[in-house]
Amino acid sequence: MIREGGGDFSAGERQLLALARALLPEPPRLLIADECSSNVDEVSDRNVHDVLLGLDATVLAICHRLRHVGRFDACVVMDRGLVVERGAASALLADPSSRLSGLVARQASSS
């Protein structure tokens, strides 16, 4: 039994359910995902990104956990509401002076 409103689901379970609802019965042509895996474990996070990146759709993913950012075609880095960097994620990550490269390095060193 599920309590009304899903009160007995964890935050991660709610995120996964919301994502499943967005993809069923038919995946959208455009999906905006705001921190859609922020409350799930690493394996689920990887699985979510596998699904997102496997869609035949445009996916706009807003994320603070950056471990999968290199898998996206393009990246926009924002600071205080302003675009400070944009380009191919792989190119930004390859450039040690890029903001994205610095953010990823700081995040990796803090984990």
C-alpha cells in the first residue's frame, strides 16, 4: 500500500517516479530535467543519465553533481544567473582554464 501523496516514498523514489511519468507512455521530444537524480544513489544516478542520454529527444539537464557532464553534447555554465561559459562539454572539460573544468575538479576533490 502507498500512502496518499506518496508520503512513504523517499525523495529519490519520488524523483525516479516523476521521471518515469515524464517518459511514459511515450518519451517527449524535449525534456527539461532539474536535478532529476540529486537524491538517488550513484548506480541509480548513472542509470538515470543512461536513460536521458539514450532518448531520441533534446534533454536540458540542470545539475550540480557533475560526474556525467562530459557525456552531454553541450554545456552552459552559469554563475549568479549569467551565462559565463558554453560549448561542447568535452572541449570545456579538456581546457584546464575553463570554468567547467575547474568546477568538476573541485567537486572530484571534495568527494
